[in-house]
Amino acid sequence: MSALVGAPVGAERRAIAVEEFGELGPISRFGGQGRVYRPAVVPAGLGDGPVVVKVYRRAPPAGAGSVLAEMVAWSHLLEPEQRAALYRVAAWPLAVVRAGEVAAGIAMRDVRGRFSVPFAMPSGRRDQVLLTLEHLLGADSFLQMRGLGVTLDTFTRTEVAERICDALAFLHRHAIVASDIAPNNLLVAFGAGDEPEVCFIDCDSMVFLGRQALTPVQTADWEIPAAFDESPNTRAADAYKLGLVVLRLFSRSHDARSLGAHVPHVPFELHGLLARALAGDAVNRPPAGEWQRPLRGLLADGRLNERYPGPAPAPRVVVRAMPPGGPQAAPPGVAPGAGLVPGAATGRRTAGTVRLISPGFARRAGAAASQFGGPVARAAPRAQLTGSVWLRRAVVVAWIVAGTAVLLLLFSRLFAGAIPAPQGGNAGAGFGPGTTGQYQYQYQGYPRDRAILPQNPAFGQAP
């Protein structure tokens, strides 16, 4: 294989020395396996188009170079149409990158031009981000919030699911197991075409003809349940994870494992396939190609979004005042003494769900709103105080007044005994002329501070 490093210009290269790529500029963070770089030079024999280099963090297992070389050689033997299809759905290795005789990484096609999008970050800054399946598992409005004109409704999610099933079916037909199917390993693009594009990355971790170059890694929350006791390196394992992809796409969830509460948002036509895909019976799981017919049927349904809308966003709770007149004036069906959200103060119908809240919550929310310039929420008027309540309060006030008088009397006697009578003139004049220094407590010159200040250098020297 080392002889291929010096292959003639124009020949298909299966292994290339890392030095031939020139200076490598990082374009990604370190992952579990390595880091992706942009080379300063693209050696001959890698075809047209931009290329990136993935360099491993540590030496791969023994035999990894041989498996990677077979993967590269096999792709060169495909018919041009099949090779183009492979490069479209997978970031397949173009060549093995070697450091001496050791496989140090792979060269692959740069897919950023197809799958990189400008994301509007919460800070307002725009960054180029690879759009992955991870970004499609949340609310329907997520991509719009990030500045992309894409609504993730049920129709769009069906398109993405169909494309993923088609790509995985292509790999399975060529005896390739994706193994680590996870949201960060699947890129998605919404271009000007009629349907989205998808692409599997980290292909050097895939199982090719029963062999795997790198140590298998399973993404958390996407692994095969331990109770199933099966290998992740089979097409049956891929079928299970494909079921997770479909379920989580339609349920708008990052961790769903069963239909459960997500039934209203997952098309009925997919329920049977999902039940088989997520079951422990590996033999009965539907292959990727079996999903395509029902998914394409759903895409032909003009009322798909109406039949299966996404979950409604949680309403914003805005606290309003009670109607004038007290609890007895509350709208029908509302308990007296309860605060209301939209529509409670005026009785008008407003957007959102009317919810009951306690008067204490209304008072606290109103205080917080007034502090920040918002509308003040007033709690329901309190009930009239009874005579017994007034009597208890009067007793408490009387005890407080009596206790305060006793304390004042004690303090006055204490100070009267501590201060001696002045000798000579100005008797009873207090701190008058000629009396400074004759009393026990002197406030001129702060004598007590002189002993405290030098102990802390931050205060400097005492005067």
C-alpha cells in the first residue's frame, strides 16, 4: 500500500502521505475520533471538488488501514452513477491518509457547501453551522427562529424521513451497516430542489462487508437497549435506530422510545412499522426500504399537516386583575377569590388558555410586574375582617407598646447611672465649652477607632 503513495499524477489514489496536503487548517472541534481539517493542497487523484482531511486523535486498531483501503478501492470500482449516488448520501473515504506506514486518517469530500447554513444565534450573531438531524427534533418553528425559511411541519418531516430511509436502504444494498445512527451523524439540507437531501458522515466507523476499521461507538440515547442483548453492527440494529429516527422526527422529541403520548402526532400509517422496528424481535424489524412506500403515500396526502399537526406551543401566562366588584363578580365557572389569565379582567375572549391561580400568586406576580414596568396584577379583595380578628390584633399591639415603654425606661436609668454629674460650671449643659474630656464617653477624636484602624492595612495609619 505504501507504493500507492507515490502513484502517478492523474491516477486514482488509495493512500496519500499526510505531508502532501500541506498545512492543515482546523475546521471543526475535536470529536471522539479526531478532527477535520482543510488542506492547503489537494493532491492529484482525488477528483474534482473541495476535499477535507480527518486526522485521528490516536492510532486506530490494528488492521484499520486495510479496511479503509478496501472501502476506498470498492468505491472506485462502482459504476459512475452508483459512485455519484454513494458520494451523495455518505461522506465516503476518498483515500487513506498515512503517516509513514500508519493510517492517520482519511480524505473525503467537503460537504459544507451543501449542508452548511447561516444560523442566527441567540446573541444575534450569525454563524455557519452544519445542519444536522439534531436541529429537526424540536419545535416546528425552530429553523425559522434561527433565520431559515423552513417550517418543520409534518409534511417536511415526512420528506426528511423518506430521504433517510432511501439513503440507508442504499447502504444496506451494498452490505454496509451504518451502526452509529445518531442525529449528529446525519446531515440535512433544504435546497431549491423538490425534496431535502441527507448525508451520513463518520463513514470510517461503518461496518463494511462485515469488517469495521475503528472501534465502535454508540451515541447515548440512541443505542440498542441492553435488554435486547444484540450487536449494534447489524442491519437489524440499524432498523431499530431508523425506527427511533422516524418516531422522534414526528413526535418532536429527542428521547422518545415508544409511541405513548405521541400518537396524535405520528401518522397512523406508520404505527405498525414503528411497533415492529422498536421491538426486541430483531428478525421482524422492517428494513429501510419497507418504510418508503407508506412515507411516499403520506407525501401524496394533501391534508397531512391538518391530520397530524405538531404539538401546540405552550401558552404564555399573563396575570390580569380580578374584575371590579370582588369575588362575587368573577365570570361564570371561575371560583371566587381566584385570579385569572387572559380575559379575566375584562371578560373579553383572548388568545390562550384561561387558568385559575391563587390570590397569593396574583399579588406576587403583580408586584414583580410593577417592579419591571409591566401591568400590575391585583389580587381579589379580601373578605371583611370579623370582630374577633380585630380584638386579637388590638391585644398584640397593646403588648408591643407596653414592652417598648419598659425597655425605654430601663435604658434611661442605665445611662443616668453611667454618666457622672459635671463638676463646676455648665452643670447639666452636656458637651458644652470647658467640659470636653470630663465624661466617660468622648466622641471627639474617635479614641476607640485608633485601636482598630491600624489592624487592617487597607485603612492606612490612624490619624
